[in-house]
Amino acid sequence: MTNRKKRRIGRIGIAVSLFLFAIKLWAGILSGSTAVLSDALNAFLDVMAYTAVYVSMRVHDRGADENHPFGHRRAEPLGGLLISIFASVLGATIIRDAGLGLLEPGLVHTSPLSFWLITVSIMLKAGMTLWFYRGARSSHSPALRAAYVDSRNDVFSSLLALFGFVYGGAWDDAAALGIGAWIVYSGVRIGLENIGYLMGQAPPSEILERIRDRALLIPGVVGLNDLRAHYIGDRIHVELHIEIDRDTTLSKAHDIGVAVKRDLESLDVVQDAFIHIDPV
């Protein structure tokens, strides 16, 4: 996926979230439902979160410069982390308000208009979730993946809000409590995933095995050792010691090292590969 398409997804996500916030707020005011109003606040969170995603994607696309010699690829995980912080704070607020509401349940005014407003918002959010999922899958973008998880959770939250709206009373506050708990849970999960990208955690074992297999296929490589890799944003840096015959000329050894480097950097997940040559 091109950077232009990623940014377009981000812009449309902001616009749709603004529309969803408006209709959910309208439905919440009409019905007086705590669950629906909580879902409207969640939609407002999405506006801020997707704005952060859009900004992070624009920064992410910048190349290396004097102050950032390895580029700006940490920007997208940072955007994902901001989503998790917003989600955790909002979820905790909803849990607090819903808990107080359970002590004194309010009256929910059901109406066909409110019902259809909530239903339309669920359908739009489901479509948005699918779109984010496809974008994250094709681009491997941490920010879009965070947006996909957040949108998926929003669908479940809206379904809970619809349940609270239909049954009213204590069920309404109980649904709001469930929405708040789900938002906090998803926020923590997204946060932990993106902290791993920012802290330089090692990639999964299957990626390391793939790197080993690719390096051993290069002619002249008779073995390898000391493979290390860590995330730099959404891509990884690889450090690898390759073993070649000690009688290989210096020029040939250099060519083998360059061939390994180019082959590994052709992988989508690898940004840079640093190759050391060990004569054996």
C-alpha cells in the first residue's frame, strides 16, 4: 500500500468518526441513555485518536535526515501508543460514571429515531473496521493496526450500548460499565504492543528463522552465527555474522556480504541488515 493511500484512510477515518460522534450524541441526548452517551464519548475519542494516527503516518513517511539517520519509523507506534492512552483514560471515566449510575439508575427514553441512529452507527463502524483491517494487513502499519483494533472494539461497544438502550434501567448502566471495561482492556493491549515497537523488542521467532534460511541460500555462505534483530518502529534492524571459507579472496568475501545484505533488505519487515564476515 502506498503512503498516499494510508493517509487517505486516515483522513476518511477522521471524517467518519466526526459523523459517528454527532449521531451517537444525538441519540444519547434524545434517549438519556448512559450507555449511548458513553459510546458517543468513545466516538469523540476516535476523532482525536485517528487525528494522531494521521499525523504519525505523515511523520513516518519522512526519510532519514541529519538528526534522524535511521528515518522516522517510530512515529506510527507512537501514534498507536497515544490511542491506547486516550482509550484507557476515557474507559476509566466511563467505568466511574457507570458505577455511580448503578447506585441510582436513570430513565431511558426509547424512540425509533434513537434506535436507528445507533444501528446506522454500528453499520458504519463495521465497514470502517473492515477498511482499517485491509489497510493494516497490506501496509503492516502499527498505527492502522491500532485503529483497526480500536474500531473493532467500538462495534462491540456500540452493540452493548444498543442493549442498554433497549432494556434501560440498571441494564443501561451495566452496559456502560461493560463498554468502559472493554475500552480500557483494548487500550492496554494496543499500548503494550506499540511499546514493544518503541523499546526495540526482538521480532517473532518465525521471522528470525526466515532470515536464517534466506542468508544460508546465498552462494558462498557456509554457516552463520550471532543473529540479532530488533524493531525500529514497524521495521527491524538485523545484525548477522556469516561464515565463509577462509581462503575466499577479500573482494569475493565483500561481494558475498553485499549479496546477503541486499537479499535480507528485500524482505518487507527488514529496514537495514548489518553483515559481519567470519572466515572459517
